Amino acid sequence: MTTSTRDGRNGAATLEQVAKVAGVSRATVSRVVNGSPKVSDDIRRAVEAAVAELGYVPNRAARSLVTRRSDSIGVVIAEPSGRLFTDPFFPRVLRGISAYLSSRDLQLVLLMPAAGETHRTADYLTAGHVDGALLVSLHDDDPLPGRIAEAGIPMVVSPRPRRPLAASYVDVDNAGGAHSAVAHLVGNGRRVVATIAGPQDMAPGVDRLTGYREALRDARLPSEPDLEAVADFTQEGGAVAMERLLKARPDIDAVFAASDQMAAGALSVLAASGRRVPEDVAIVGFDDSAVATTTSPALTSVRQPVEEMGEEMARLLVAAVERSDPAPRRVILATQLIRRASSAGRRVP
Amino acid sequence: MTTSTRDGRNGAATLEQVAKVAGVSRATVSRVVNGSPKVSDDIRRAVEAAVAELGYVPNRAARSLVTRRSDSIGVVIAEPSGRLFTDPFFPRVLRGISAYLSSRDLQLVLLMPAAGETHRTADYLTAGHVDGALLVSLHDDDPLPGRIAEAGIPMVVSPRPRRPLAASYVDVDNAGGAHSAVAHLVGNGRRVVATIAGPQDMAPGVDRLTGYREALRDARLPSEPDLEAVADFTQEGGAVAMERLLKARPDIDAVFAASDQMAAGALSVLAASGRRVPEDVAIVGFDDSAVATTTSPALTSVRQPVEEMGEEMARLLVAAVERSDPAPRRVILATQLIRRASSAGRRVP
């Protein structure tokens, strides 16, 4: 740990030296420094005198006034906690972030603001407790990026923000991935291809829907409103959307779901309706998460390198913290279609 | 937000007033205060002069030197991230903690140190970034409580620490809950009752095993080493333990598993071995988590009030932060046996 004097010079005084000059134990110095009430006034004064004499800045809050570093990075996931703990996307992205921060000996601090609590989270992030912020699963209406930008705190976001934002971001080729999924379904002879789209207030929801429509256009198939249902990336949402689609269009022979969780929900509804997958209806998900190999049948899915996204976000942020005023970077990672049983070619009777 | 002058008096100067005196925008003041490089030296000097004139303490790091409060609480879960995201215990306890902290307008800051990273987490917790710490799922050999105690930071832990620790804790009646589960199995006519115990380096693992043994003793049944297998609270661990138990004792007619996750793993192994539940083998879990109602058959389980544990931990900690030197409290919450199909009485042929 670096110690610093109040005027900004780096000093060599350590907690041990303060303890020696004050004639107390290291633990007692810690207690005084952290404001513990279990210390007598005499001892407190002796420690404070030693601190003043040695120029030791007693805690990280004080040190951060000088170095402006907390050696910590805030990660904000503003999703309902249900989704945080049920969608395997989040552990994966956290694993990537955590791997990079650990390699740099930086502390990961996770903040999960509920709806309406963004203001308090912004206070924390802009108060010197972290050196920078990673905003994961950013929605369009989130006021947090604006607050952080205003305060001049380095920040990296994901997915691609849909409003102008002077910050680096990391995302995958959402439109391209969706396009490859739908082109694959059409190539296997499917002609009534529906989609379960993600939330339309964030890039992955919007861009995957765009990719679906473009692939239909490229195949000279019409985009039809009753072949599109929007859900919230969850399994329950996917099931409800699938029910709605089947009611409007019982002739559907393929579905592109914008997440594996939604595809899993759709699979259960297809089974309950007596449709065979892939014989009657083919389905493709997005994520290639663990769920894709545990569904029955196993799920064809658009693989996105989630751990790598997390690592890349952390790498960009640490670079921004260390160099002053780096130009924002936009990193788009490629996707890959992983073929499994759920979209195998239609059997000819 | 309260503002304070450097000598500790509460001042009325706001960011807006600083902006007005300096003749710049609120955003520019934020940038200067947070050390952004995107500000000219002239503007920086003007803002610093205004700050000096008004006695405005520009950020929370500075303010915390005066108030020694960050209005934030650190929650530490030192489990492999796999378990954090697969065991429903953690979202539930976090929900309880979060509900109470939100009601007090305090920021929850989640720290998930990997093995070997406890030292960095201790640095963060003792550096003024949080007002207190909640340690969830504490294992015996964790050095964190010692570091936090030494620094005089208020702390509440769960489960019951098995070493002397001058801190409040919240736990459930683990031994009593296990006893009720085993007494129920014996009462239904089971005579060869095995247990899948939890980790033996933390109170829930040890105390639930103790409760199992005491219930057998009370029923005048012998405790036998080959009826006991220790696992790690996970589904995979429960499956491996069940395989071991069946190999050693094919005559087992009941199992008490110290977590629902382990019980779910055991159920799959029992099914694979051709044993019917509950006809051939009855099983009881612990937690009464969502998994208990989704297994086949539904799982009898010892309910522990997990959300309430989280709330109680947060309540005790905030009280300790607000009052100086409160006596540590030990809160033990009761458990309740919830009966479902997995332990129904043995059918008489």
C-alpha cells in the first residue's frame, strides 16, 4: 500500500511506524483510524499526533483525496434480481470481468440497483469509492450513464448504447447473429418463420429483430407483424410469447428466439401444443448458454462470447482509468451459429 | 446530500452554489471535483477557489473524513461463483438484506472474493468505502472477520461462527431442524436413515449432522459411519454422496439431506438405481427453497426463513453503525418441517 502525505508527496510512513511512534499496537492504530469507539481519548490523541508527525494518511478515503484511486471497479447490473440469478448470461459476464480485474489486483464491487434506486447508486459511484464503472445490460432510459459522464468517472457500457454517449462500449454483432440464425432456418426449407424478440429498449432486443427482418427480406419472405412477439429475455416471457404466436399463426414452422431462456420457454409451449421439434417447428436460440445443451431437443443457438465481453469491458475500463482521456473504443465481437437438433432439416414424408 | 466544511461544521454550500460562484456549469464543477482531465487549468482554479470560499466538501471521500459515513454496507459472499448463482439460498438472503437497506436509503455493495482474494476485500472494507460489513456463508477458516474486527468496522455474520468473534450473528436452529426431519422419518417407520451432511467447516454443516445423530439416539437407533456422507451443499455433491451411501448400504430406507440442492441430486441417483421415492426410500431436504416443489416427487424440507435472516442481519448491522459500541446480539430463528410427497409413510404391502 502506498502512503501519502496530505500535500500529495509520497511518504514512507506505515501503520507500523505510526504504532511505534504512538507507543500502541497496530490494531489500536487501525481502531483509531476507523473511528472505533473502543479507544480512550488519550490513546486517540497519541495516535493522531503520530499520524500528524509522520504524515501518514490513515485511510483509503483520505488517500483517495490525494491519489484519486480506490483500486476498485464498480459493476452495475440494473436488472430485476430474478433475472440476475436465473439468466446464465450474468454469471458468465461477471466471470470475465472478475478474471481481468483479479489479474490487475483490483476489487470488483457489484451494485444491483432496484427500479428507482439509480440515484443512490450514482452517488456511490461518483463519490470516490470506485475508479471507474462497468454498466452491464444497459437499457435506453437508464439515467446512470449520464450521471457518471457528468462526474467525469471512466465508464464502459454493454450493450451498445442507443443514445449518444461519450464512453467505450462492448457488444456482439447482434444483427449479424440473428441474420445467420434465420438464414439457416430458411435454408432448411422453413417458410413461416416467427421471432420472439427481446426488449425493445436496448440494442440486443432491437438489433436481433432487425437481423431477423433483414434475413427474411434477403430470402424474399415477407415480414409480418403477427409473426413477431416481444418478450423480456426470460423463460416465462418466452412461453407467453410462443402462446401468442401460435394463436395468431398456427402454421408457424420455425421460430428464432432472441435468447436461449426464451427459446426454452417456447419449447415447453410447443411440446404442450403437440408440435414436434424439429419435425413440425424448428427453433433457434441466442447466447449458446448451458441451457442450450440441456433442453430436449438440444438447441441450435447463436453463440456470443460472453466471458470475453466481460474481460474486454474490464480491459477497456482499466486502460481508461490509467491513461487520461483515451478516445472511446467500440468493440464488436463476432457471433457463431452452433447447430444442434432443434433446427435439423425438415423430414420429407 | 449533506455538505460539510473541512473543520466538521455542516455547511449549506451546494454544487449549484459552487457553480454559480465559479461562473461555470454544475457539470463542470462535477468534472473538476472528480479529477477529470477534460477541464482547463483556469476553470479548475476558479472552481477550487469557489470551493475554498464556500467551504464545500466536494466529494463523498472528503465528506467521509468528517462524518466517517459512506451510507453504504458491504455484503461479502465468499463462495465459488458457481454456488452463488445456482443455490437459491443466496438470492433469497440478498433479497432480505436489500429490502432493509433500501428502506434505510443505504447502498448495498456486493463483494465476491475468490479463494486467495480475501486480503484485497479486507482492504476495501476497512478503507472507509462502507460503514459496516455483512459476512454471509462464513466458513471457519475465513480470515476476513479477524481483519474487520481488528479495524473496528461494525460487522454481522451468518451462520454462527464456530470460533470466538465479538460480532453479532444470525442463524437458524440448524440442529433442531435436522432433528425434526429425522424424527419425522423414524416416525414413519424408517429404520435405516442415512444423511448427506453439509461442509464440516461451518455451523450449518456441523449442527445439522449433530441434529441427525441426536434424533437417531433419541429413537434408540445407532449412528453408523457408513450412513453418513459429507458433501458441499450442491446438487452434484449430493448425487455423488448418494451413490457412495447406496454402495455402502443398499438397505437404506430414508435420507436426510442437509440442503434441498443435495436432496435433488440424491433423488436423481435414487431414480437411476431403480428405487421408488417414497415407497423404497424416503427423503427430506433442508431450506424449503423453490427447488423443493419442482422435484419429482415434491420434497419434504426443513423451512428456514432465509429472507428474514437477511433482513435481521441488515437490521443488526445498521443498529451497530448508528449506536456506538452496542453489545453483540445472537439471533437464532426457528425452522419448520414442511411435509410433501417425498417422505410419505411407507406403503404396507
